[in-house]
Amino acid sequence: MQFVLVIGRLAFVALIYLFIFRIFTALLADLQLKGVFQRSMNEYGRLEVLTGGETLSRGRVFKVDGKGLRLGRGKHNDIVLPDHFASIDHAVFRLQRGQTVLEDLGSTNGTWVNGEQIHSPVQMVAGDYVKIGSITFQYSRWQNESSKL
């Protein structure tokens, strides 16, 4: 008789933990649906070269991930810009709270987003155009394209 009571109590405790787990997963799913909580894969940005030089071909795609993406004429940058109007350290893309932000690093000729020169960090929106010298990029969201890089 005591064996049955112990098994019953264990089953009851297991059901309570299962119930709490189910509430937790439903809460997370609801937060994801409302955009409060996002998975990191959806946070990545994507830069596509629209106009570039010989070493930066049109259609080339770069991924803006958690490490960020540095642009400039210097060889140490993630994207080396073959343009004499680009500074050695020109601009940087960073992820901040799930959004891609572009910041000019004090370049001489400036960084342009949608035809306007930026002077402070700018939050990127899908479809934005970024121009540095004669090189133009288009920003969009990364959509599970890991096989293309």
C-alpha cells in the first residue's frame, strides 16, 4: 500500500513539473510572436554590393553577425574598400539589441545612408542604401542563407 502511495506522489510531482514546463514554453512562444524575444539567427543583417570596384564585385554578399562588420581601405577590415574616398577605418556595422546599427568612424568623406550623410549611429532598415565613396551597398535582413557564404 505504501509503495502505491509513493508512486502516486511521484507521478503527481512529475505532472506539476510538466505543467510548469508547458506554461513556460507557451510564454516564450507568445513573446517570440509579439517580437519581444527573438532568436539570434533572425537578428543578422546582410550587405549586398550594388556598385564596387574590381576587387569588390557587384552582387557579393556580406553577413553582419554578432562580431559586427568593419569597412575601410585598410587591409585589417572585414570589407576592404578599393576606393580612394574611403578612410582606412571608415565605418562599422554592429548588432545592438537585435538591430543592426551603422556608425561612421570619423571618416574624412563621410558615410551616406539613403542619400543623407550620417553623423551618429543609425539603425538600419531593410532596403537601406549605404554609400561610401563610389561604392554602394544595400542592407537587408539575413534569412537563413548560410549555404551561400
